[in-house]
Amino acid sequence: MTHTIQPNNPEATPAPDATDIPAAPAPAGAPSSSALPAALKRRVPKYSDLAPLMQFKKPEFSRAARLQRASTIWELRDIAKRRTPKAPFDYTDGAAEEEITLRRARQAFLDIEFRPGILRNVSSIDLSTEILGKPSRLPVGIAPTGFTRMMQSEGEYAGSQAAEAAGIPYTLSTMGTASIEDVAQAAPNGRNWFQLYLWTDRDRSLELIERAAKAGNDTLMVTVDTAVAGARLRDVRNGMTIPPALTLKTVLDASYRPAWWFNFLTHEPLTFASLSRYTGTVADLINSMFDPTLTFGDLDWLRETWKGKLVVKGIQTVEDARKVVDHGADGVVLSNHGGRQLDRAPIPFHLLPEVRQAFTADNSDAAIMLDTGIMSGADIVAALALGADFTLIGRAYLYGLMAGGRAGVDRTLQILEKDMARTMALLGVSRISELTPDHVRLLPR
């Protein structure tokens, strides 16, 4: 059959109006067309109706646009994975042995039920709090992370500056890739803390303590859960070394992430800024420099030596929480090192109510902080409701760093802040102090 196209003829019969189009047969039992409201009668759409709907935006592929499209920490993680070579990404993303502890820590935050209050005035949400005697604009700080410039070349500088801008604390690791002095210079108005691993060489430890004090750090956070290195099997499989080894495998992997390698090769060589130059595996470094003979007597020495606030990180039992406070700690961080040390370790979120109950019974005003597993602002609100004074993020901040440097860390904090404000408003609370255990119920598994 041939279809003939008629030429355009201005005198031709005009196109039928919408009212001239025959209506489709109505199903049996349906109301007649005359009985339908005018809004439900079919018609040919007009361009004037469609124009407001056709708001096509020009595609944007910039880093800023990519980060703004991320609305969760998990989406930042997806970007980070695409932009970062496997070895540094897995170092951040992985945990010890079968990674059971990490999965359980994240599951713990999923296994809760919020219990909101209604008819409260939540027109204004105040997320500010006080931690260790000073104000923080948000109830979250950046946890200490090692080898940070390996994840992305801006490293500790991006983290400390983002924290300074957000009005929250930043903690530099002993195994950081920027020095105490350089971080202080990069974020001169920030609240900088320093994390310490006590070395077998006490003179080296004392040197770091003195440098931290001189640089204006008001809090020393000593980590106590690394007598030996955990079995981080992803790092073993990837041949994770410091600095990265240029094997055939890493070169092939880098071919898909040229921006990371360009930044890595054109910036200052990666070293442990607080340590002497070291080459070897992460586990070998930890086993060679950290002291498996540490006791509470060493904590007493540290309390006498450090004049600022002292926090002990790596607390995993109620008894140890009480004991470090008895030995002079101003606060504890309930943490299992992000699941990177002992697999099947206690989950900090589960331990939290017991520690809060114990401190209340002891009339202790020591601060309770929590890390491990936090991936949203709702997680933070749940921790605060169950008794935490403050929280710390490690992986969540590193995902943002790998996704987009300083701008990615800023985006991480923006996402968490928005999450927290929304969650609190929906719970019917406007200030951190209004959160109580009644707002959260732990669901049985």
C-alpha cells in the first residue's frame, strides 16, 4: 500500500479540534462522557500546556556539579570508588579479617526505630553543642586517619580546612601525611586535636606531645587498641605499601584514574610527616613502632605529661571506660577502630547505653564520644539520643575526600548537617539537649 503525502494547502480543511476527535469506546459500566467532569475529558495537548514541563537543563560534568548531585554518603562513596585506585580505596573501605565487625556496626544503626513526638515547634533547629569545654557548631568531628594524602592529594589539609569552616574539631593522626605544624598553619582558626600512638621510644612520644601543644592543639587523643596490627586482608591482597608500589597491576588500575595519578605524582612525595621516612607494609610499620607492653601506668605518665584535655580512643568495655576515667581521662571514644583491628569486636553503638548508665551512676562528667559505622546524620542523632556527647567520622569524610578533595569533604559535612536537622525536626526536637533514649528503640535481631 502506498501512502501519499499531500502538499501544504492553506485552503485545505483545518485540523480537527480536540472536541472533534472521536472518543474511545467506554468500558462496560463506565460513566458516559457527558457525565465526566470537564477536567477528566480527553483532549489534544497544546504547546502552551507542554512548554512549562519542558525544563531541560544543560548537562553539567564539573566536579562541583557531580558533588552536588550526591545526596548521601553512600553516593559519595560511589564517586570515590570510580576516582581512586583500588589499593587506597580498599584501605579506606575495608576492615579486618572477614569484616564482620564493620558490617555489624553499620547494621546496628539500621536496627533502630525512631520514636517521634508531634505538635512541637521545630521551625528552628540548633545543632550546636559543647565538647571538652568548647563549643562545636555540629555534634560531629573528623576522626584521625592515617596516610590521608594517599586517598587524595589534598589529604589532611582538606580535612582540617573543611572542619575549620564548619566549626568542628579536626583530629590529626600520628600516621598522617601532613605535619602538626603544617595543619595548624593550614587551619589557624580551627580547633585542632592530635591523635597519639604511644611508641616504645618514649622520647619520640614526648617530642610529638610537645609539638602538638606548641602548635595549639587543645586535646590529645591516645589510641589504645593497636597493640598489634589487625589482619586487614584487602591490604595484603593489594600489596598495600607506603609509598604505593608501581607494579603492572597498579599501573593498569591507574589507567582508569588518571586524575588521581596526576595529582599524586605532581605534589610533594608522600611520607609520614610525624615519623621518619618508612618503606614497607602498613602492618609491618604498626608492629615495629607500637608498644604491646602498654599498661594503665603509661596512661598515668601521659596524664602527667599532657596539660590539655586527654581522650582515650578504642574503648570497648564498660570496665575499661570507667578505668581510664579513673586514670585521668577527660573523655572516651567508644571505638573498635572502624572494625580494622579485632574482628567480631563489640559494637560501639550497642555499648553506648551501658557506658552512659555507668558514668551517670559514677557521677562522672567525662565525655562519651563514638565512632565506627556512621554513614548519615540520622546515625549521629541516634547516637546522641542514646547517650553520646559527640561523634567522629572517618570513612564518611574520606569518601568525600576521594570524591572531590576539599569540596568533597565540605559536601560530606553538608549532607550530614542536613540529615541531622531533618531527623531532629521529624522527631520533634529543636536542640541536641532535647534528645533522650525515649526517641530511639533498638529493634531485636
